Amino acid sequence: MSEGRWHWLMPGMRVKRWLLLSSMGVLVALLGLWIGLGGAPAHWLDTVYRALDTQIRVVAPSAPAAQVIRWGLGLALMAGGLGIWWWGLRRAWRTLVGILQPRASGRVWDVLSRYALMLHGRRVVAIGGGTGLSTMLRGLKRYTANIVAIVTVTDDGGSSGRLRHELGILPPGDIRNCLIALADAEGTMTALLQHRFKDGTGNLSGHSVGNLLIAAMTQIKGDFEQAIQEISKVLAIRGRVLPSTLTHVNLRAEMEDGTYIDGETAIVEYPARIRRMHLNPPDVEPPPEAIEAIKQADVVVLGPGSLFTSVIPNLLVPKIADALRTTDAIRVYVCNVMTQPGETDRFTASDHVRAIEAHAGGRVFDYVLVNTATPNPELLERYRAHGQDLVLPDIDRIRQMGYKVITGDFISQTDYVRHDPNRLAEAILRLAK
């Protein structure tokens, strides 16, 4: 029997107690049968025994030989009975797992052991927004189900912006991406939620099905946070997704030329560099669950994501920044791999760190994770043609600022240069061991 078959004996599986109870049930049932029969076997059992005993005596006339056969037959029947009991129990488990987790693959004990590891995994809080956050969540969910994603709600463009203005709901786009990233298995259902209607389809043009579903569920429940919870159940996500605030907020940027620009889309399109970001209104409240998650976390991760429009907006919620300063969790900032036009042109890794410090009112992380690998030249030139470049990993400057630096090859090179979700998750969770 392979070592993996004993995984179901590990602590926290919540299976052994039911096996023991099942065994006790068999014994209790046999005891009840014996009492019901007045302490004697039933007549038909006695008849069966005598018929078998007659045949045994024919085959083995001597008493010792007959006794050996009796014990052999008895042990064989007991082993067969226990085998049938165990086989039936395994089939019951398999059926139950198939019902509760139809997309789970592997042997029953492997599925159960994975579930236990997820259930007892590190408590991780990930703060940010955009593609960067959802990419990281895809890696983290492989190692733990104790994930809370705190997501910015300042998007005012595209489908999210239209739903925000037309229906008066919080922008659902980044929330949708995080829900899909944390889904137990990303299959047809998640592909449906990510489907975006093409231009020329009337009022639906540009909308994603997931955004519309969140909007519809918000109207059904009358509450944005409850809508997220209901969709989380449908997708069977590993963890929880929370908005950084349930108040409608807008971004306001003070640019280097002294101009104030309102709205995320307009800020990114404005030609001057960003000097300072603000929330309007400024003193908004986060969900209490978000603050509690930060307090109870083993690891808190900021980023990756657009520095000024995905990461920093969460830190402008005063109580989130306060909670980050006081938590006992390991705090990590994941620096972006590439610069972003209109936000971080010519930014180095230390520039990212300095901008977060300035907006959070001090240190809110201990470690800075910096990619030191270089994408292939052809892909890099394609990015440079669109005004993007590799973020310079000026590690010494970050260390001089008092931070610990984690370096390595954390990128995945396909058609895009992005963080590799698995490498990122492994590097982050290694800190919590």
C-alpha cells in the first residue's frame, strides 16, 4: 500500500471519527441482534452452522483438523465481511466527494488530504486590484483556502464604469476577476463569466457576463457584499473577496504640473506624472471583515498591480493602512515587473516602494519581492514600443531604506510579461514557514 493511502489518517481530516463511529455502529447492531435473539443464535443460523459442520467433519474426521477448517472459514468470512464494509465505505466517500466536489480529481484519500491541507493552510490577505492581483490569487489558491482578497473599487472605465454610473453599484470588474481566479476549478462557468459582448450588440456591447451577474445579484440581494458572497458560493471559491470599501469613491490625483484630475481613466490619460493620490470622499470605512482578516493573517501581500490605481487606493482607506501598520503578519510588497504608461513611467523598484510609503504614511510592509529576470529581447521590444519597460531592480536602494528584499525569476513569458502565479505564491508562502 502506497504511503499516500495513509493521508486520510492525518490530523484534521475529520474522517477517522466517522470511521470509528461506523465501526461502533456495526458492533452495536450485532449486539442488538444478539439481545433480540435472547442471547442465542437464530434458528436459521444454527441450521447453517450444523450443515457446514457436517460437511467439515466429512472432509476432516479428526477434531483438530475440523477445528482448523472452522477457524479458517470463520476468519475468511470475517475478512470478507470487513472487506465488503470497507469497499462500501470507500464507494460512499467517492460518491460524496463526487457530489460535493464534482471537479475534484484523484483518489478519494488524495482529494481529502488536499482539502485538509487547504483548510489548514496559511491565512493570507492579498490587497490590490487589476490583473496583477488575480494572477497572484491563482497561485495562492493551490496552497491554501484561507485567502481574503481586498480589492479596490475605484474603476470608472469600461463595463465597470458604465454599470457604476447607470445602476449605482460599485464597479464589479476587479471583484469579478478575483472571484474567477479563486474559483475551485476554472472551467466553462468561469469562461462564461469572463465572456465580453462584442461591439454591435446594442446596450450589451463591452459588458462582461460576470459584471452583469454581479449587478443582477446586487439588485436581488439589495447589497453588493451579499451579492459577492452568493456568487462566491456558485463558483465554490477558495477564500473570500471583499471590496476595500462599500462607499462609492473616486480617485483624485495631484499631478506634477499642479493640476488636479478626477477619475481613474482621466488620471492615466493625463500627460504629466502623478505627485499624489487622494480618495473622494477621503475618510471612508472598510468592511469590518477586511480589518479583522488583516489582524488575523499570517501573511499580508500588497500588489502586484497598477501602483497608483490598484494598490495605493486601498491604502488611502485610513483603517486599512492603520491595520497594516499594527498587524503581526508577515507583510510583503510584490513590485511590478513592467512600468505602466501614465502611472509609473521610468519608475525603479525603489520608486514604487517610496510612493507607497508616502501614501500610507509610513511603512506597511517588511519585505519587497523584486523580479530580477529579463524577458526575451523580442517581447521586451514589443513592450517598449508601447511605452513600457522593465522595472529596474535597484535592490541596494531598497535595502538602504530598511527593507528585506526577495529576488528571483518570478515572470511568466507568453504573449505578455507577467508574474508567474506559482513561483510568486511559493516565494510568498516560504516566508511564513
